[in-house]
Amino acid sequence: MQPRTPLLLCVLLSQVLLLTSAEDLDCTPGFQQKVFHINQPAQFIEDQAVLNLTFSDCEGNSKVHYEVSSPYFKVNHDGSLVALKNVTAVGKTLFVHARSPHAEDMAELVIVGGKDIQGSLQDIFKFARTSPVPRQKRSIVVSPILIPENQRQPFPRDVGKVVDSDRPEGSRFRLTGKGVDQEPKGIFRINENTGSVSVTRTLDREAIATYQLFVETTDVNGKTLEGPVPLEVIVIDQNDNRPIFREGPYIGHVMEGSPTGTTVMRMTAFDADDPATDNALLRYNIRQQTPDKPSPNMFYIDPEKGDIVTVVSPALLDRETLENPKYELIIEAQDMAGLDVGLTGTATATIMIDDKNDHSPKFTKKEFQATVEEGAVGFIVNLTVEDKDDPATGAWRAAYTIINGNPGQSFEIHTNPQTNEGMLSVVKPLDYEISAFHTLLIKVENEDPLVPDVSYGPSSTATVHITVLDVNEGPVFYPDPMTVTRQENISVGSVLLTVNATDPDSLQHQTIRYSIYKDPAGWLNINPINGTVDTTAVLDRESPFVHNSVYTALFLAIDSGNPPATGTGTLLITLEDVNDNAPVIYPTVAEVCDDAKNLSVVILGASDKDLHPNTDPFKFEIHKQAVPDKVWKISKINNTHALVSLLQNLNKANYHLPIVVTDSGKPPMTNITDLRVQVCSCKNSKVDCNAAGTLHFSATSVLLVSLFSLACL
């Protein structure tokens, strides 16, 4: 790429001059002689010249500075080395460092016959921390090489030269480092005989800005004679990269009504060129604004920082009056500090004018009407409002409140999130007979607070008139449920109660008829006119239709409306227990061996369907008229169990033993149950009850069952 500015032309001309001076073999920068030998005198005399040093920077030596490794010597501007005082021992070696803006070198003075003294070079040279460590004898002279990027053919082309004033005969130059024998390889090479350095291809500063190479001299066998010495190659930047906006999309927000000069956002572009040059010095400007209303210059961009600020009055930043609250700006970044020759890059900045709550919501009318049937719940009417603010914000979203007319909390209002309307609903049934009309006062506000200079006015409240429609309501039983307590087994036809149902439609003067809805056991009857309930069967507490001594029945009350309305009432009858169930025993069959040593036969238990005190303790007896007294015995174990045993062994046979059990009711009830006892033959662990009947239980089983039952009592 050809240079585009006078600045770059100057840089290239300087490079040409530098290369020309480096190629001028008549002037070699540095000391003309690197090593001097002087004999150790008896004494170095103050202000007496020891020898003359010749140093040239090839630029006139205007600012040459000398430093000596010994504090007893100095070098005058003309290069003469003199002693600062009379001194004898100064060591075996002195070093003189010469430095100018254009060259730098080191000379060595060998004191023949001198003696070592203490102190390191770093201690002697005050410049050790800011300058390179003093070098040993060196004859290779190198200068940094500057090469413009984007050079065109032909290649290779010479870009610099290395000079070695004391190079031995037959020695060669060798160049190493990144760009030579390290990747990227082959970019640079050196003429091993002349020291000319050449570049073989176009360089890109944005890829590699500098190359650190090393030069050395070798003999014919490749052995290093001197070096390596660093050689820096600097790639000179050209303006070959456009500014790029890399961080998009760029979206900024500014509140409507913001003061003039409000910062909206910052636009920053990147230029890959050298940031130390104008090639990467950017300036910003706004190329286009869309839309261009109400002003074509709504915004300004700081040319250096890239900050976008508002430049119109707050009144023009009114979101509600703008055609479009979104502006798009084409932002241009130009390098070369904005000169016409600079390269440009563009990006789009989107600026949103954000809404603030500067408009209160207003009802579209002052009064709304609604009707609802009594007893019904649900939505009844929409209340509509207008708000000029942004529908996507809390400055537009409405919040409704019922501020009067709702003491029973029968009404609720919620906001429809799509339409912003207020949805008024009945949440508790209304009663026409109590109130046929309701009037509500409702206010509307925004979710976000209003700005300080705006307030809610009369249009932010509205009245809703609600008319309740009369509906034929079903009669209502009172109380519900109805309860009554009676003894079971009362006589059929007994009156339990008279139910009472009233019609809520008090203004309609309707009649009521009664009927049975559910009577699971079929025990009841109701008079359809007066609601008297009586029995049609015996009430049995032990019936499966009775739960926890309570019998449940349902009745209907039907009014004479058109169509008729029905109400349901519940009757709970608590039945008191009567001793009307005799106890029963279990088990009714038992076995025993004819030669059993343990004469216990069976443990009997008793149960009774009645409730306490009409149940246990039970009394167990053997019916004496049917059984001999000296064969069987029954003994009480507890209130509900007794033990039947033999007084002697019996022959193998079936025996029927009548057991009498009596409960504790008043009067008590008695039950006689035959206990069938099988006396079996038990020999060699075999139980034979064939002759005694069809049951086959071992004597051991009988005894174990009996003992287990007893243990559980």
C-alpha cells in the first residue's frame, strides 16, 4: 500500500537515510580501536593524559558521554583519558563506555603489570541498572533496522547492514532468530560475506511488529567467533486498517424530558494500526439520524471520546409526541485524526427514548353500569381507561382500587394485563331481598409513581352502578343440619320433629311443600304440608345404616315458584342404646383327648352388639338340668371369657354342652348355646376323632390354642 500522508513519507525518507548511513563503510560507529595496552607506571599523574581514545557516532559526536570503570580517571570530550589524582594501583583492566543518541560502544584498557582491585563492574558503573551490562570486546556493529509494512515486489531487498571492523579473514556472518531459522522462517537473511541484511517478503505490522534477531561471526567450520549480537527489526506502520466497531449491537436509552447534554451512550471503535501514530487516532461523527424529526440534530457525539449526548431541549424529548421513540444513528469513526485521507468505519447506534410516568390514567367515562343475578358470582363489567405512556412499562399498567361501596367485600377488581381494563367481579353472592342496587366508587393509578409535576385528577375515579336481578331461590332449612335424639325401638308412628324451611324470596309469598330425599333404611315419613317427621318402622341402633349411633336422612323443601326452587336439609338422629341383643359365645366346637392329663377343654369368649352397660361383664354357666354336675366345669377368667374343663376323662365320643351366657343390661338378656366337644383317641402322636365326628384337631393343638387365648386376655 502506498503511503497516504506526509508523515509516512517523512518516516520512509528517514529510513532511507538510516539505511544509507549504515551502508556507508567510510564511517563505522563506535571506538576505532577496541583494546589498548599500557604499562603500569610507578604512578598515574593527576591531569596527565594516559592515552587518546577515538570514538565516532558518525553524526558529529555532538552529545557523546564517556564513563570509566575506575573512579580515578575521566575521558575528556576530545577522547583523552586523564587521571583525576595521583594514583598507583588501579587494577589490571579499565573499561571506557561511550554513548550518544546515535551510537554506543565499549573499549578495554589492559594495564600490563597492574594488580587486581576489589569491586564488580555493576558497582563501578552507575548506569548498570538502566544500560546493558558492559560488553566484552566486540567488533560487530549493528543498528536497528526499520522496514515499512506492505512493501511491494521486488524481493528480496536489502534493508540494512552489519559491520565487523575486526572480522578475521575467511569468517562469515550468521543470522538467527524468529523470522530466520524460527517460525515464521525465511523472512530475513544475511549475506555471509558482506553482512547485508535483506527481507524476502511483505511484512504486516499488525501480525508481528518487531523481530528480535541475532548476528554472529563464524569460522569456515561454523564455530562462533564473536556474538551473538542482538539485531532489532522494527516494522513501520502504514494506515492499512479501517476502524472497526467490535462491541455491537449498540443500544442506548435516555429518559424522555432529559436535560440538554445528557449522556446516552459511548461508541468505541478499534483500529489495528499502531496506536502511537495517527493511523490509529480516531475521530467520531454522526453521519445520519433516522427519523430526522422533530430535529435533524437530536444528538451530538464527542469526536474524541465517542460519547453521544442530547442536544435538544427537554420539551422535544417528549415520548408521547414523537413519531417514533426509537432513533437510529449512523456513527462514523475515521482514523488519521479525522483527516480526509483517513480510513473510515461505521456502525449503527439505536437510541430508545424511555417513558416516564408523566401521564395519569383516565377513565373513558365517569359512570359504568352492570347487572348481576342474585346468588351468582363472577365477572360483571370491564372498566376502560386511557393512558398515553408506554404500554410496556409500569407507567402505563393500571392498578384499580374500590374505595367506597364495598363494606361486605362482595366485589373485587383486577387488571387485564393485555388491555389494561379493570375487570370487576362479584366474589360473594348478592341478595336481592337485602339490596337490589349497589354503587361502587373506583380509582385507578399506575404501578409506577407519577413524576412530581403530574397528579391524579377527577378522571382517575369512576362510579359503577350495579343492579341485582331477583331470582327464585330455593327454601332454606333452619337449622341445618337438624338434630334429634331418641331411643332405639321406639314405637312405630312416633313423632321425631317438625322441620322448618323458609323461602328467601320474601316478596313473592310462595308456599312450601316437603318430601323425603334420602331415607336409607326406610324408617321415616314427612308431612308435605307442615313438615312433621314420624317413624314408619322400628329404629335399630345396630342397623348397618347407622354409623356411630347416628342415622342420617335428607329432606327437600320445594317452593311454588315457576320454575319451582328446591332446598335440601339434613336430619341427624342420634339413637340411644336399648338392651335388645343377647350375647353370643365363641367358639362353639372344641376337642380333647380321651387320656389327656390336662383336662382343660376350651376358653370361651362372649360378644354383644349393644353398648355398655348392656354388655359385659358376662356371666357364664352350664345348663345344669341337661348335664351331670360331676363331669364338666366352667370357670370365669375375666369379664368376657371363661374356661371349660373336664373333671374326669371321657370315652371317645361327641358331647353337647349347653352354655348359658348373660349380659349386664337391665333387664339382662340371656342366650343358651350348645358347645360341641369331641373326645378323640390320641395314641402315638396320632389323633383319631372318626368315631367322635368329622373334626380332626390334635390334643396338643387344642391345648395350645386354649393357652394362647388365655394369655392374650
